[in-house]
Amino acid sequence: MNQCTTPTLMVQGCTSDAGKTTLVAALCRILYRRGVRVAPFKPQNMALNSAVTVDGGEIGRAQALQALAAGLAAHTDFNPVLLKPATDLRAQVIIHGRALTDLNACDYHEYKPRAMKAVLESYGRLCAQYECVLVEGAGSPAEINLRDRDIANMGFAEAVDCPVILIADIDRGGVFAHLCGTLDLLSASEQARVKGFVINRFRGDIGLLEPGLRWLEERTGKPVLGVLPYLHGLYLDAEDALPRAAETKSAAKLRVVAPAYPRVSNHNDLDPLRFHPEVDFRFIGPHDVPPLCDLIVLPGSKAVQADLNWLREMGWEDAIRRHLRYGGKLIGICGGLQMLGRALHDPLGLEGAPRSVAGLGWLDYETTLETEKTLCNVSGTLALPGASPLAGYKIHMGVTCGAALEKPAALLDGEPDGALSDDGQILATYCHGLFDAPQALSALLTWAGHRPTQDFDPQARREHDLDRLADAVADNLDLHQLAQWLPAQALR
């Protein structure tokens, strides 16, 4: 056990999507506003939403959000181990921002001691640079089959001797069973490490909940540190899960859909469409019929050939053909770009058995997967009327070549990117964050058939919602109790 000297607090959850990411983001923003130099940290993350860091690596998108909340540029030390699932059995292993290997679950279990070494190296560097480290766990600490060699939850907390708070989502139901059951499944030393509980996404009369809170405290001997309200419409990057429901908007004028294929990645690219007041956006799940719309977006994918096959099985190829025949617009981002070409080649078997498959064939290029991954932040202009400024990032392993690239969709850092079809109906790009810049978003919506009448700045909305989240947590969490594990100025 390594005694941590820099104030460190870890948030673990009873389940995935319990609110760990948002609570850490809120605490980062609260401390940042009080002048504390705070860093977010997630030892191990399994997610297909990722971001490019200032030091040229790749981390989970949620940690990039938490860095923003702390007033920092995203850095690989904030998420030293990132697992990106390619199938149900294998994942790409990214250490300190770089893809090192692909492993199945059993082989990764043997690899964990090496991964823990990377985790502790990053944590040590953060402790040397910051006044406080806020740590996010992964999944649940009570996943018995994953306890051995754990580096994501209590294994890390025990290694650095840091306190833990446990959060549960009351909106799922069974919140007291979640908290008591999780605590009961921990070892004695791990139970002692849990300093209190947080209940997330509560709506209703708090008076009706109070008898349960008193029972929980009496049964466990642990305090309830806060009951956080359900905040609707938060514009915050999801770690991995797709949105629970579509936004209902009375002012929506443009209909946009995207397929929710099994290995969809960086689906947060589409958040500006989800939250734009004049866009009716929705993900279409398996076996759901793609509805009539103005724009179809094919997002990124971690397993392009497999997700392309899924598209065909779900009837999307015919749906897209019909959509284009009636004048609809189509965008492909990263993996979506690759699907739109004539062929996809995987000679090294990076996504399964070595093979080539036919693409959708709407743009004249082919993509070959190679081992080296492109990782860079980019900026430039869209190749649409007005040449709107664009900023984003690239994360991909394919090399794309063909005649369609002679008419690019954008100019990024002085280089052509993607393709725009001759008839102007199809736009393909490797640029994640395509819709993030307000002018680019407006230009793309206009191209798709609706000139927006309202200004919408996704980045400003994200900042506003981080402050809204931080205010709600500060009002409903007992920061005085938390202060014993945080820097002194945390209570200013």
C-alpha cells in the first residue's frame, strides 16, 4: 500500500451509469471555481467515446469532460488505461494514450499488473503537479469476477490508500439494495474505506425518502452525503452509453437520424444535433425501421466491417438508397466515411479474420486498415458555402485513397479531408467534432435543408451545463463532510 499525500477522493458506483462521471466533473468544477488545482483521474476506462489529448494521446471522452470542468487541457495521465472493445471478447488496449495491443479478456487479466504500473505512474505524476486528485471508478467494485488484480476500483483505492464515496442511481429503482448489497460484498478493509453514500437522479418529495436515508445510515453506519436531483437536458459528454431518450422539441424543423450500430464510437459527435433546438434527432436501434428524415449520419465505429454488415442486416442500405433518391443528405464520420466507399480492406486482420468487403459504394474510394493509428487535433474550414471554421480531432486506423477525395469535405491544417459528392448530397470526413463549432454546425444544417433561426453554441452550452451541474451538487452535497478529504481551500 502506498500512502497518498496529495488529497485524493475516489467516486465508485453501484452500477455503470450511476453518475460517477458527472459527480467527479461537478466536484472538479466546484474546486476549480474555488481556486484549487484539481485533476481528474480514471485508472481504467472501457469506452468507445474517446478524445485526443494535448500530448498527442487518446483517453476516454468522460475524462476530457472532467478536465474541461477543472480548467485543464486533456492529458493522457488523466486516463492511463483505456480499453476499446472491438468484439464481445477482445479489446484494444491503450496505455498512456497509445494503442499497444489487442487482447481477449483472459489475456488482459494476466496483463493487469503491467497496466497497474502505468496507472500508478500517472497517479504519481498528478500528485506531484496538483493540489487534489478526484478519481472515478469503473462499473461497480462489487463485480466479484473482476476483483482479482483489480485496478479500476478498490484495487486502486487500496494501493494508494484513498477514501471512497459510493454513488447509486435511484432512477433505476432498488437504490437501497444497490448500496447495501455493494457494501456487503466488499472486504472489511474496503468497507472501512467507504466514507459515505450519494444518491443520484432523485425527483419528488425528499420527505418521502428521508425514512429510507435514516434506515440506510443506521444499518451501515455510513452517512448519506447527499441526494442529487435529476437534472434534465444536461449537455455533457457520455462515457459510452447512448442517450436514454430523444429530446422533445416544439421548434424542431430538421429531422436527423443515425443508426445505433453495435460498436458505435464517439457518438458524442452528434450531441450538438441532439441538443439543437431546431433539430429532431434520434438514434435508431436494431430492427427499428429508419424513418423518413432530411439527414442521415453514419457515426464512427470500432469494428467497421462488422457494423457495416449490421447495417445491411437491419435494412439500412436500402433505406439510405431510397433516402438519397428522394434528395436527402448523408454524412459519414470516420468509420461512417469508410463505410461509404467502394471497399474496406483488412489484410492484417485488425478487426477479425483478414478479408476485404464491399462498402456501400456511394463515394469513389477504398480504405485499408493499418496498424498505425492517426491521433491529432485539427482545425480548418468546411468546403461548403461560407467556408465555416471547423475544429475537432482525428482518431482512426484506416488509410483511404480514391478519386472522390479530390473533392474534399474540408481543409484541415492545410490538408484536404474527406469527400463531398458531385451531386452535393453526401459529405464524408475523418473529423470528429464536426458539429461542435457554431458556424460549422449552422452551415451543415443549412446544407441539410434548414437554415437555423436560432444561434446555438455547443461548447458554450457544455460550459453552462457544467456550471449548472456544479451548482446543483454544491447545493445538495455535504461539502463540509467531504472537506476532510479535500484541500483546505475547498470550503472557500
